[in-house]
Amino acid sequence: MRDRLPNISIKTDLAPEQFLRRMEAAAADLGEYLIDLGPDGDSTRLIIRPLQVTQHRELQGRLAANLQVHDRVALTVAAARWNPEPPTYETYVAAARDLFLPILRQYNHRHGSKRKLHIPSKADMTPHLPAMARGLMETFTGQAHKSGLTAADWRRFYRFIRHCSAHNLQISRDDLHWLLVNDGFAVEHAAEIADVYEHGRGLLREKVPEKEELQIVK
């Protein structure tokens, strides 16, 4: 099963754009990276690529301002080919640390700061359901025909969707997919069920319009 990769961030000590410019200068001081600071829609992003060969092909890291959280920048890592492929949680985190910790140490030294990487743990990333939702989910997965859902299976799953919607539970499509695969569903089948979940939540969010009078056209 593919690992869930963490949303890594850095809490900034000044405006994100200024922070990225200072990180660019810190990376330049080290002389070990190709650096590209530029626009990213309405914001700014910093891309770094190590000059030395790594175990991952065409490895690069990216810092970008978070438009929703103004005192943090988001950190992502990408590669044309990971080793192993796909990357595990541990591989992804190690690559992020190898790329950015030297720059962050240089930044902290230059500016008397204590910035650090915020990396959610594996436990933090595991989806957790409240007791009632977990019970409905376990009823569904425990009785479901995993090779192909029956009408009764779907009814049990719809009860789970209605409950999540009624209680406004923050369970994403990807969260549900992970839970289904973890409970023994094939990846592709779990994706189809998770799509139904997402569509169901979307439909239940829609307000029912007021009844309109029928107009008879002669």
C-alpha cells in the first residue's frame, strides 16, 4: 500500500515572501544548489535542486507561501524517479531533511532565528473516525463483498455517508480511500467507492431549492 506523504511546513518569523528571499540567500551561501525564486500565481515560490547526485533522479524541493496560513510556508519534494518508487514516508521525509536542513541551519545562523521543519508523524496522518462513524464503517467493511458490493453493501455504505454529512465530519476522499485499502479492499475498487463517497457528500451539501411553480407553455 502506498504511504501517505506528510504536508511539511516551516513557521516563518516574517512575511513569507521575505522569508523565501532570505532562504534563497542562505542556499546561495552554501553553494550546493541550483536556485530558482519566482512568482507562483499571486504568491512566490522557491525551488532548489542539489548540485550533487542523489539516490533519487532529478530531486528538487519547493517552498511556497501558504495563502490560507500566512505565517507558514509549505515544503514539498519531488523527483523524476524515487528510490524506492513510490517513495515511502521515511524516504520522503529523509529527502526533505537532506535538502532543506542545511539551508535552514544557515538561515538560523545568519538571522539569529530558530526556524525548523514541521513534519507530521505517521500517527498524525492516520485518519481517525469518531466512535459512531467508526462503528458504521466497521459494519460496512466487515460485511461487504470486497470483490463487488451488493445492494445491501451499498445501503450500509450510504448510511455511513449520510452520517458523515449530517455531523460535518472532516473525512476526505483520500482519507476514506486509505481506510478502505487498509481494511482489505483492492486499491482500484477502493478508489471507486471513495469516489462515490465524495460525490455523495457533495450532493448532500447542496441545498434543496424551493419548489417552483410549474409554468404551462401553450
